[in-house]
Amino acid sequence: MAHGRLVSEKINRESRAMADQLAPKTGLFHRKSSDDYVVLWQDREICRYASMAAFVAAHAEGLESLEANQAELLASFYKSP
């Protein structure tokens, strides 16, 4: 009985691994061949960064811009008649 359960667990692990390989990748990935970082969304390259520091800096800048735009939008709501 234990052998059957182990075989079943192995098949489940292999099935999940195959599904993961077939599923479109989304996330931040380090490319060893080019030693940079690539942002993928559903297997499509969105952007590439030379370092993790460059990735963080770009995203921090984007967040600051969003916050400024949000503040301007909120202020415009209060100023409108």
C-alpha cells in the first residue's frame, strides 16, 4: 500500500512540474546567460534590467510618480465645483 501511495505522489509531482512548464511565465527572472533581470508577463518580455538595484530604482520611481498623480487627482476632486 505504501508503495502505491509513493508512486501516486511521484506522478502528482511530475504532473505539477509539467503543468508549470506549460503555463505562461509571469514574474522577475534572472538570466544567467546575459546576467540581467527580465520581467515576463505571460511569457512576454516586458522589460529588462542590468541589476536588481536598477529594477528596484525603476519601480520606486514609478511608485513615486503614481503617488504624485494620485495626490493631484484627489486635489482636483476637491477643487471642482
